[in-house]
Amino acid sequence: MKVIDTVLNVLWLLLCGIWMALGYFLAGIVCCIFIITIPFGIASFRIAGYVLWPFGRTTVERPDAGAPSCVGNVIWLVFAGWWLVLAHIATAIALAVTIIGIPFAWANLKLIPISLMPLGREVVSTDEKFGGR
């Protein structure tokens, strides 16, 4: 399964991963300019790594996330989340034009929830989510 994940990740990286990760990285830099928005920048950098190499990994809710994460997600949604969602949708449409790009377009659409509400979530290996091996 790891070989398949690697092949999918390399194709993803070439087709859209670099550009989407750059978008998150840019959002992280903008958020880190202001001291108060550094947590948003850190979340954006974390998602950039996930978007760069997504297959074989997933996101799960952090058990210690509470009301501050919820409030932060609303702020994130207003200032950065919807821009990133638009980028995911545009990339998915471009990928869906080709037959080989359809699965990657679908994967791109699956990344929209994490781009809308990244706080209170962490990226883990799919093995960890289901109890490891």
C-alpha cells in the first residue's frame, strides 16, 4: 500500500500539489506577519505539508481542541479559508478535464473541509487513524 501511496503522491505533486502547497505557504507567511495571527500561520504551514503529500495521511480532530479552535476557525474562514477553497475548486475543475486527473480532482475536493476549518485538527498517518499495524 505504501508504494501506491508514493506513486499517487508523486503524481499529485506534479499535477497540483506544489501549487496548492504554495497557496497555503503564502497564507501562512501573511498570517505570521502579525503576532496575533501566528497560530493561523502555523496551521497553514501544517496543512501545506499535508496538501503537498496527502496520500497515506488523513486529519483527525484533536481531543484537546475546544471553543478557541471553533472561534479561530470562524476567523480563518472569513480571512483565508474561502480563498483556499476557491483555489481547491479551480484546481479540481482543471484536473477533472482529463481522465487521469479525475481521481485527483476528487481528492482535491476532499481537502476543502480542512481548508475551511484547520484549527483543532492534526495530520496523522492513515495507519495511526485505524489503530496502526
